[in-house]
Amino acid sequence: MDRAFDWTASQTDIYTALGKKVVDGITIGLNGTIFAYGQTGSGKTYTMANEQGIIPRCIDDLFSFLKAKTDQLTRDEFQSEMHISYVQLYQEEWYDLLDGNVKLQFRTSTGLNSKRFKVTSPAEALKLLSEGWNARKTAETRMNRASSRSHCVFVIELTTEELVDDLAERRTSKLHLVDLAGSERIAQTGVESLTCLARVMRQLSEKKSVISYRDSKLTLFLKDSLGGKARTSIVVTVHSEKSYLTNIISSLQFARDCRTIENHLQVNMKITGNTVMALSNKVNNLNQQFQDAQLEYKAMLQSLQEENEAFKRLTLKQSAEIDALKTKLCFEDERLALQTPKTSAKRRRTLYASSEEVRRSVERTRTRTLKFDDEEEVAPHVYIAEKNMASFSQEENKENDLEIELNYHRQLIEEKNQEILALKDQANAVQAEAQIRAESLTKQLEEGRRTIGWLERNNLEMTKQNANLIKEKQSIESQLMDVQSAHRKTMELLDDQTQATLQLRGKNEQLENQIEEFRVAHKKTAATLDKEKHLNEDQVKALREEHRKQTQKLESAHQQKLESSIKEKQAIESQLMEVQSAHRKTMELLHDETQATSQLREKNEQLENQIEEFRIAQEKTAAALVKEKQLNQDQLKALREEHHKQTQKLESAHQQELESSVKEKQAIESQLMEVQSAHTKTAALLKDQIQLTPQLREKNEQLEDQIEELRVAHERTVAALDKEKQLNRDQVKALREEHRKQTQKLESAHQQELESLQERQALATRLHEQSVQEWQKKLDTINTNYADQDLEKKSLASQLSSQRHDLQEALDRNRSLEVERRDLETKIMALERNEENVKLANEKIGVLTKELEETKKKLTSEVGHRNTAQKIHEMQRLLTEKSELKNQLLAYQQTLAKANKELLKAGLRQAKLPSPQSDAPTTSRVTRAQSSANQSKK
């Protein structure tokens, strides 16, 4: 019954509504629980343990019940005992409040091993309540100065033995009075057991198949009260202020979940050996009374049947006499009818009329005959009438005599009928009395049969329990076999995992070797580039030194001719400004390309760092795998040893239990055979079986505890194996996935690298061929131009005989410088990714350009003023060819830069991977591919 109380409700109202019914159940053998749930300071303790609270009132009512029973019955007819214990649950540990806060152990079969105190009065019980109350663990909060941080349980155990109709009924019951801790959030109080209690209540209200009682020791202790066999009342207390609205809603939700929970009540009653003997004696007495009643009923029924037969014979005799009289009357009527045939039908109908009617008919006849005139005719009629009158009077007398006799017989028949009715009433009364007595005896016999049936059912239940125990043992053996098979499968999976780990380790070693090979190749490439760089630097230094020497020679030889060629120099400088602007553009492009080269170098260094980090991570992963394998092997070895020990223990324990259960089963079967063969010894055998019942129950509870412990251990072992298996599977899966991704990345990167190398090699080959052809053509044109110049110089040899030797040396030097320029341009193509080489090449190109300009100036000054215009025109042509060559070189460099950028973009797109470790190898491979392409172009 659900009720809500406001602040005006008294303790009496709350106890009457919630506690009275539970205490009444305790007196008849039902277990009961009353607990208070709510926030700190909402009134739980006041409701439960105050002087007028539920606990003191329960104690008073129980002692009042015992006093009433003691006054009503004698000591032999009623005996009782009451024990008190007081425990608390603090931080998931049980403590005995009445025994110095000793830590307790909870078992499913026996419960808590707390100290029990026998009490004989309410004062003793209240004293123990006060002692335990003072030993609680409390803490001060802002809502309560002495707030309890633990769950307190006050336990009352009542045992009564009552003799009713020579039957001794032993009833045992427990009353748990629980004062829970505050239901605030766990973050505020740290009481996790209340969360488990709320979860269990929610699962019970939703009627789930699995209830998590074992999540907390509180729910495991209250398992019988929560959806079990006990009668339970719950007091939910709340605050009235709005500031506690969240806690109020939480408490009301808890109360809502509790409303839908149903308990299946069961009375705890046992029958002792004296009771069985009394019950057997009563059954025997009832059987004897029933047999005596049956014999008496049979004798009474036989006497009633004999009286009924005599009455039937008398009735038949009287019926025969009545029939004979009726026949005689009919015969007399027929005779009278034959004696007076002339009488009319009216006279025959009035034959039995009275004499007065006959006289009236005679008088009517006389008055009718007076009407005749002739007396002679009247006389014979009168005579006949008188004669008939006399005959009628005689017949009337006879009829009267017959009527009198008939009335006598009728009266006799009526008396006989009255006697028959009296005998029938007497027989019915006797039969009803016999029926009532037979019904009472039948009821008593039926009650005795029900008692015997109950005892037989109890015996069958015990037999079924024994059979169930045997089945449970068989199921445990099958579960053990399943566990062993699962363990074997786990071992096989661990072996497979070990092999997979070894394979992955081999693949990781292969990957590390590949990375090492890539690193070695990268180092070789870097060394090659360094060597080329040093070689180019040496060549540039030699060229600079040679150029310096030649410049000094030319300056010393042509110092005098400089003044004459100043004007021509100014004219040529305008043209050179244009060339220099073009050269600046070229330098800017080269500078941009140098910046791109530096960026690529930085990226290359980053990728190398990532490769190094990846290698370090791989080494750490390999070391972790080795440690984990060693740990798994140690754990597996320990699990094998523990499983072997547990298996031996279980086998020995199961063998012993099986042998004991088989012996018990054989003993019970022999007892059952004796019961079937000798029905007269049923009571004694039932007494023996009932004496064996507590032992069987204790053994059953012990077996249940052992089964529960084994099940918990098995669940833990299976959970640990499942976790380890899942962890190993996840690791193997992750390693396989990582290996697959790395393999795919390596294959795709290798394929792309090969394709890019092939494409770049083909492109470089085509561009090289084109550039070689173009440069060959340009060199041919330059050679032809120089040949024309030589012819012109030969034609002017007569005029320039003094200067031919110097001009020839200048031309030879020009050719050597052109060859050196071509060599430098090819080296620039090979070192286009190197910033320093590009800068040196640009500087060398500038130096060569200056040398060419100086050479042109010298040639112009040496030719003389006669052919100045022609030489200037040729120099302009040479400068234009040079600018064209530079433009072609710039275009060729731009084409190479675009191709390299496209390849770099393609490599970066293909190298975009989820992790830096996977990015590093691909990008480094792209960089190495570019460097190898440059080497192939070189």
C-alpha cells in the first residue's frame, strides 16, 4: 500500500501504515525488512531510530505478542527466543557495532558472522540499540552535525515453537531495520552502494532476467528483501525546500521504481520429530475412528434394510387385502346390477345413494302414480315399488356393512402408513446422523491423508533436491569440461597469436631493413652531392683564378686602348642594360628556384627526422612487443599452473562430493524402498528423513556456496582470458592493419616512384636530346659566325697584321670560354636543386658575361675605327644570339622546374598518409627519386 505523509504526520501514523504489517508477518514466520532512503537531514534516522520511531515500536510490539502468547498458553505449549545484532556497512566493509567494530565476513549460505545477543525484555533490546548507535561512523555536514557515512542494519531474530493439536510448529523469522546513508551524489559523499541499490531497484522494476546483486555488498545482503521471499516496506524521506529539488526528484524516482517490485512471501516453519510422531498417532486414531464409524454405519444400514424389508412385506400384505376388498366390492356391485336389470341407468347410478334419496324417489314415484285414473293399473306398480324398496333397503344394509368394513380397512391402512412414515423418519434421522458422522470422519480422514500427502510431497521434494544436486554436480562437471576445452582453445589462440607476433616481428624487421637501405641510399646520394658540390667549387675556383690571371694580362695589355673605346663602350652599355635587365629576371627566377630548393631541403630534413622518429617508434614498439610477449608467457604459465591446481582441487572435491551424494542417494533409495515395502513404519521413516533434512540443506547450502565460488572464479578467469584475448586480438589486428597499410603504402609509393622515375627519365631524355640539338645548332651558328669573323679578319690581315696574333688568341680564348660556359650550363642542369651550386653557376655566368663584354670591347678597340660599325653590328648580333641562348636556357630551366613541381605535387598527393610515421618514408622517397632523376640527367 503506497501512501504519502506531510510534515503533520505522527510517528504512530507512519508505523501503523508501514511497520505494523511487517511485524505481524514476523509473528507468523515471515521475514521482514524496513529501510529508510533519502537525503542527509531529511528525517531518515528520526523516522527509524528515534525514541518513538519504527525500531522501538517494532521491539514493543514483538514483546507484546510474546507476552500475550505466554499468558494464553502454557510453557510446554509455547516457547520463544529473541536475538539482537547490530551491523554497519562502511566503505564496502561490514563491521559489528556490538562487538567493538570487528570486521565481518559475508557468506551466501550463512550470512554475516556477527555476534548475537539474547534479549528477554524491551529494555535490553533498546540498550543494545543505544550501544550500537553510539559506535557508528559519522561525519559533520552542512545539513547534519552527526551525519552517518555508513549503512546501519538492526537485526531482530525471532524463534517460536507452538504446540497446536499435538502438533509442534517451529517458526523462525528475521526483521532487518535499515538506516541508509544519505542519497546525495557520489561525488559529494562517496557512497557507491546507494547507486548499486538504485540500479538493482530499476532492474527489478523493469523485470530484467539478470539482477546485479553482486555489484555491492549492501544489495547482496538485502537480496532476499529485494524481490525475494520477505515482506519489505520502504520509507522515502525528502526535504521541503526548493533548493533540494534535484535530490527530491531522484528520491521520488527511486520510490517509483520500488512500487512495481513484487516479493513472493514464504513462511519459515519446520516440523520437529515429536510433531511427526504426534501427527502419525493422530492419523492412526483417525483411521481407527473411521474404521469404527464404517462398521457402525454398516450395522445400522443393515438393520434399517431389514426393517425396510419387513415394512415392505407388511405393505404388500395390506395392499393385497385392500385389493381383495376392492374386488369384493366390485363383485357385489356387479351382482346387484344383474339382479335389477329393469332399473334404468339412473337407478344404477344411484345404487349407492343414501336411504333418504331412495325414499325421495319412492315418494316421487307415488306422486307420479297418483295421476293415473285407473287404480287397478296403479296397484301393481305400487307393489313392485314396495318390493323394490325392500330389496333396496337390504342392499343398503349390506352396502353399509361393506362401507363400515371398508372404512375399518382404510383406517388400518392409514395407521400402517403412519407407522411406515414414522419408520421412514426414524430411518432418515439415523441415516442423517450416520451421514454427518461419516462426513466428519471423512473430513478427519481427508485431513490425515492431506498430512500424509504433505509428508510424501516433502519426501518427494527431498528426493528431487537430491536428484537436482546430482544433476548440478553433473552440470558442474560439464562446465568444468567446457572450461577445460575453452582453456585449450585459449592456448591454441595464444599459440596462433605468438606465431602471428613472430611473423609481424619478421615483417617489421624487413621494413626496418628497407628503411635502413633507404637511409643508406640517402646517405650515399648526399655524399655524391657533396662530392659534386666540392668538385664544382674546385672547378669554379680554378676558373676564377684563371679568369683573374687573364684579366690581369688583358688589363695590362689593353690599358692604353681603353680611353679610345670609352665612347663605344657608352654606346654598347645601353645595349648591355637591356641584357642586364634580362639577366636580372633570370637571376630572380633562379632565386625563386633557389628558395624552392631550400624549402625542399627543409622538407627533406623534416622527412628524415620523421623517418628517424619512425625508426625509434618501431624500436620502442618491438621492445614493447618483446616485453608483452614475455609478460603474456609468464601470465600464461601462471594461469596454467593455477588452472592445473584448481582442476585438481575441483576434481578431488567433485569426486568426494559425488561419492557422498551417491551414498546419500543410495541410503535415501533404500529408505524409500523400506517405506514402500512396510507402510506401517511410515512415521518412523518420515522422522528419519526429516531429521536428515537440515543436514541435506546444510550440505546443499555448502554446495551452493562452493558452486557460487567456483562460478565467480570461473567468471573472473574467463573475463581475464577474454580481456587478454581481446587485447591480443586488438594488438594483432592493429599490427596487421598497420603492416597492411605500410605494405600498401610502400607498394603504391614504390610503384609511383618507378612510374615517376620512368616518366622523369623519359622527359629528361627528351629534353636533353632537344637541348643538345638546340645547343648544337646554336654552337654551329656561333662557329659559323666565328668562321665568318675569321674570314673577315683574314681579309683585313693586311691591315691588321700587327694585331692578328692577339686577335687569334682572343678568338681561341672566346671558344674556350664558350666551351666552359656549356660545361657550366650542363653542370647547372645537374645541380638545379642545389642552392649554392646555382648561385656559383649564376656568378660564373655573370663573370663569363663580363669577360665576353670585355673581350668584345677589346676586339672592338683592336679592330680600329675603320671597321667599327661592322664590328659593332657583329657584336650586337653576338649579343642577341647570347640573349637568345640565355632565353632558351631560361625556358629550359622553367620547363624543368614545372616538371619537377608537377612530380613533387604528385609525390606529395600520393604521400598524404594518416600519421607522420607513414608520411616520412614516402616523402623521403619522392625526394630521393628527384635526386636520382637529377643524377640520371647529369
